[in-house]
Amino acid sequence: DAMVIQNPRYQVTQFGKPVTLSCSQTLNHNVMYWYQQKSSQAPKLLFHYYDKDFNNEADTPDNFQSRRPNTSFCFLDIRSPGLGDAAMYLCATSARPRDTQYFGPGTRLTVL
Amino acid sequence: ILNVEQSPQSLHVQEGDSTNFTCSFPSSNFYALHWYRWETAKSPEALFVMTLNGDEKKKGRISATLNTKEGYSYLYIKGSQPEDSATYLCASSNSNSGYALNFGKGTSLLVTP
């Protein structure tokens, strides 16, 4: 089945130690998104790629970066994780920016 | 309304009960309203997308309505089953924000036998 895959499902890192979260998709969608969801909060869009065009939300911290080396893969890099970055990170895809988004199962990040 | 608001925050019903949730969203420059179901340890699953005022969508025992003029949507579940237990998220998009989805915090539903 076509799907969105996130690895790992659970990630533990230390305060200040860089971490990379991975997302891949078999849907061949043009758009890929990264969301952050903290406990009891709404998922918050961090950034998205439309093909190779990177779009950063205005309030996304500089600590968060993203790479999309090809259509199928997108990475979220957190350069110096703080305790406040502990959250569920969701990857999603859509054919076009206005279309229904298809989500992966998320990566739960713990920062010690 | 500036943000997407969902109520109630959580709900506990007995198997067979019917239930409904509310999603309020900004009505200006509205483009679409999405409902997702998110079961624990799984991916959020798209249920419905609605764009027109008065839209009604149905999928089995679950249905949704949309009022774009007043900025609200209802999700109904008829005869709840334990497998309906999940968090139900709604998200709206508008033409001013590049059609980005603006999510609510969700309604957590627990259906017990």
C-alpha cells in the first residue's frame, strides 16, 4: 500500500545533541510537511516543501532545519534540542498544497 | 475566531451511544475543512474534506456537516463502537495562508463496551 513512513517511531536524545528524523513516502506527492505536536496541543506546521521549494513558517525556530534530497524523502534536523522540543513530530504529504494530507505515524522525541 | 477550536476536549460514551463534536474555525477567506481520526500508535487518517457551505459527508456511521458562514462543523458518530475510540482532529485552510492546515487540539473519544 502507498504510505508515509517515519523512522524512528521513538527517539531519545540528550540536551544539545543533534538529532535527525526521517520521513519517506510512496505516494509520489509533490508536497511534504513537518508538524510538531506538543502534549495536549494542536499539531503546528513547522515547514513544508513544494517539490524543491522550501517554505518555512514564520515562527519556526532556527534550531529546526529540513532537507528534501528527492521526491520520496524528507528529513527534519534539530541542531541543538532543548527540553522544550520534546514532542510528537508528524510528517505528511499531499499532491498539491490545497489537497488532503496523508500522515505518517509520527516520531515521538524525548530530550533528556 | 482566529484559531480552530474543538469541543469537547474529551468524551467518554458507552457502546451504542450516538455522539457529536464541534469544530469552530475562522470563516474569512475559508477554503476547506478537514476531519481526521487518529488512533493511538497509528497515522492520522483523513475522514472528510468539505469546501461548500451546507456540505454534508457520510462514511458508514460517521457523518459531518459544514457551515462556512458562521464557521463551524459538526462530526456525528451514530451507534458508537469501541473501535471508534480515537482522537478526532479538525483542520481548516484558507486562501490567505497558502492553504496550510490549521489544526484544532482534537476531541479524544473513548467508547467502552
